Amino acid sequence: MTNAESIFNMRFHNLDQYLYHYTKLGTALEYILETRTLRFSKLSDLNDPRESKAWIPVGTGPNDDATNRAYSNGNSIFSEMRKRSEVLCFSIDDLSFPLGMGCFRPRMWAQYAENHKGICLMFEHKQLEQKVCDQLKAKATIFSKKIEYKDIPPKTSFSYESDMKFPQYIEKYKDLCFFTKNTDWKQEQEFRYVLITNQLKGDWNTPESFFFGDALKAIVCGADMPLAYTPILSAFKKNSAFMVKQIQIVNGDYGFIDLPDIQ
């Protein structure tokens, strides 16, 4: 095994060293690899309905008038959050799973990468984070964290005080809003970046994106990715340092094989 290929063996990984982004093959070839950029998503585009659908605020106050003001303020805060929040999601290595490597997640291949016909992009965590901060810190407040998985009662809502402003709300509730998901999603083992943009954005506005450059360390192709796309991947790899491998599954166990004609 060469030093470069050691990234495909978790024994050589430091904790949280790599981030894994699953995507459709067309999205990867036409947009991500062509431009070497990743784009954030709006809350309304996320798969978890707890995040993408509406929240009805619960106002709190010493009397009806104060409670009504708090409710109105809560609606205003929620509307602002929807227009200023953007998310970028990854998986991470986790030894507590039988298939612990971040690119060995059956659910992720099925749900986000066309049931093994797509690809998984492997990034060096610190390098990627530096790219995000350098390019977007002037446009947004940036948060990043692993997701905490716990079962949240379905009718749980957020409380709003009548005088609470949006920045205070985000600082107080950011973990509950952005970094907590129900245990049904635990197999994703998600790490995410959250942007709170400086400007309000409408539904027609494109989310922020950034150039990831040499933070990309490997392209992991799904077990059923058509080999007809190998020459295109080879062209992207030319004059680049990242590795290309394909998932191989035997007796339910995941491993890697080389793709033909990848230079």
C-alpha cells in the first residue's frame, strides 16, 4: 500500500480527518468536479421534514398581550431563519458501526447516490474547513458540528420571548435548530456546516458555494457506477492529486477496487 492509498484504510485515519459527501453521478460530473465547487442547500431542500417543513412558534409571556407579541416575534424570527440559513452535509468515519468508514454507508448510497450508481467525494476535513472559512466568512456567520441524534417528541416547538432578536435566538437554539436529528437518521453519522448569511435571501436566490480545490483527496465510485464514465473521471484526475477507487461488495462487506483505465 502506498502512502497515498493509505486514505482507504481507516487504521491510518485520525479522528475526524475526512469528510464524505455522497451525490448523484450527473451532479458530480456536470457541476462539482467541473468547477471544483460545493454548494450549500436551503433548509427547504433538506430531506428531514423536521428541518424542511414549518415550525409553529410557542410564545411565552406574563399575560396575553406579551404572549401574542412573543408569538408574532417568533414568526418573524422563523421567517428570517428560513431566508438566511444554508447547510452543507457530510458523513464521517465512525468505528461504532460494523462498516465504519464514511464511504461505506449503505443507506447513504441508496438515498443520496443513486443506489451505488453515484459517487462519494472524500475531503480532508481541515483543508475543506479552511476553504469554507476563507471564502465565506465575509458573507456569513459559519457554524460546524457533528449532528447529535436523539428522539425529539413530534410536537416539540421553540419558545420565543417578545424581545428576543434573531442573532440571540440563533446563538441560544442553534444546536436544536441545526445540529439535532432524530435517531432514525443516525446511520448517516452527519457532520455539517451551517451558514447564517448576512443578507436575507428569497426562494429565487442561489445558495452560497465555494472552491474546494486540493481539499478533495479521493473519488469513491459506487459499486454499480457504469464503467462508461471512467474516461470522464480519468480526464478530471489528470494533473490532480486525488485518488479514484470503486466500491466492491462481497458477502456484505465493503472494500475498494481499482477502476480500469484511470491514470
